[in-house]
Amino acid sequence: MVEDREISQAVIGRLPRYFRYLGELKDQGIERVSSQELSDIMRVTASQIRQDLNNFGGFGQQGYGYKVESLYDEIGRILGLDKEHNLIIVGAGHLGQALVNYMNFERRGFIFRGIFDIDERIQGTQIRGITVRPMEEMEEFVRGNDIDIAVLTIPKTGALEVAERLVACGIRGFWNFAHVDLHVPDNIQVENVHLSDSLMKLSYNILSHID
């Protein structure tokens, strides 16, 4: 564990990619990889890879490279994937349902425990065996089930109020798909996912590469 050192968000943003590619190498039975070989796969310079990993102590040996399984496990630990994280989803629409049904989250230790929605017509129904509950039950459920993360897939008009309620009952982080910036204390972590922003960025890059 890295102590008393500020790691840049750019480095943190690359860690899941390292984890994913190392997982693929591990599944192929590859035991050792050099920074140059990782560079060729990931299109990140070998120097950048070494710098990134040195933020966490460095895991390779000069002339030997990295042990794939050991580095995979260590990056997983750094990312907190050696622990289970309990999640709730607020908003049981199409996006919320799609996230609950994506099995790969559970393989990484992200477990959906509850789903909440304001729509009485879907309250009491189940998504992958999880009952959709009314919003009135949210705080008690969060406190009683050791919930770490709230996933917000609701319109922006309700997101700020919901976020305030969740902060008050001890939530530690938000995966926010609502198109609004959450105003939460500094100790609460927020990862914003704006799907349209990503699509507009793709559009720009396509246009900028047209001859």
C-alpha cells in the first residue's frame, strides 16, 4: 500500500487497463512479461509503464520483466479488488437494469445488494433476483447492509437530493450516471460517467481524422 503519496488520476486511470491486459496474459498461460512487451500490447510507452508501476514500489526486475500473475494480483489489491464492495442502484430503468445484469462486476467483487426506484409500478419486481424497493426504504437498507457505493441512474432533477440522503447515511462513493455534478464532502468519492460526453468525444476524433 502506498502511504502519504499523491498518485495522479492519470496513473490511477491506467491501472484498470494494466489489470485487464495482465488478466488476458495470465489466461493465455504467459508467466513473464517485459515493460516493452506490455507497451506493444497497450500502446503506452515502456517508460510510462515503469513510471506508473514505480509509484507503487515497482514490481519488476531489470532484464527479467514482471511476473504476470504476481503483478496482476498486486494491481488488483491496489485497486481494492481483493475485497467485496456492496452496491445499490438508484433508478431501475433500462440503464440500471443493464448494469445489474452485467455479470462481470461480480467477478471483480462489486456486488449489487439493492435496487431502488420511485416508480410504484416496478416496485416489488425483481431484476436478477434483486427486488426493486421504494425510495423510502433506501437509508435503512444502506445502513443495514454495509453499502459502500451508490450507482445513480436517475434524472438529474432527483440526483442531488438522493446524493444528500445517501451521504447522510454513510455512503462512501458514487458511480454517477446522472447528468449533474454532485455536491458532496471531499471524503466522498465520485466517478462521473457521462455517456453522451464520451460519444461526442468520439465524434470529434472521427471528424478530426477525416482528410
